[in-house]
Amino acid sequence: MNVSQIHSTVPVISTDDIEKSLAYYQHVLGFAFDFQYGDPPVYAGVHSGNAEIYFTHSPALVKFLRDQSFHPDIFIWINDADYLFKLHVQNGAEVIEPLSNRPWGARQYVVRDINGYHLKFAQPI
């Protein structure tokens, strides 16, 4: 396989409530609605710029993650960490690591989403 054929990846978040996840990502984190599939919904997506995040209805996995206190990470590169941090705080996001310059060359903060995932928003410095 020619590696140059790969051009992007999309993280898929397990949730027990697709509509609630869509609302959170749009109204708290500022993503835009992309699609929703099923009635009731079982799969959906949001986007911001070229970044996409999908959701899959998987109550058993969500319960397992919560019971085991697992918090999968999603690293998200952004252009303006100060602006987004202020927006996310203003919109009520649960910030679990404050905005700071990290030794790996990123201005970063971490939000725990409503499904327990840790979203690492980072700007190169």
C-alpha cells in the first residue's frame, strides 16, 4: 500500500445518547452538525474546519468505560488556543487541565466531554 493514499482519520466516540452528544459538541464545543443516521439515531458526525468527529450508539461500551474510569484521549490541533479555551469555558465545558504551554511544543488544555473522553486541544508554539 502506498502510504500517501491516507489523507485523514476520524475518531469515533461511543455514546449512549447520539442527540445529546451532537448538542454538546455543537453548543458547548462549537462544532457544526454534519450528519445523523437512523431513527432513533445510531451514528452521527460533527465537524469544524477539516476536523471531523463521529459518534456511534454503544451503551455497553460507554458503561464499561465509565465503570472502569477509562477516558480515551482525542488530540485536536487548533489555530488559537486562547480563543477556544475562553469559548469552551464560557459555554460550560468541563476543563480538567488548564491552558498552558507544554514542554512538547504545544499550548494546550484538556476538556472531559459528556461521554468521558478527554479532548486535548492544542496549538503549536
